[in-house]
Amino acid sequence: MNLSIQEELQPFAEELQRYITPEFFGRSWQER
């Protein structure tokens, strides 16, 4: 991957992960 593209996507990926992770874990814990 191009380094400049990776640098642009890094903040977006972190923000996306921060939003998805609690949603994902909360859903997985409820299913147990």
C-alpha cells in the first residue's frame, strides 16, 4: 500500500475501530 494513502486512512481506521469495537463486543456478550 502507498505510504501516503496509509497515513490518510490511519485516523479514519482508528475512529472506525473505536466506534465498532464496543458495538461488536456488546453484541457478542449479549448472545452468550
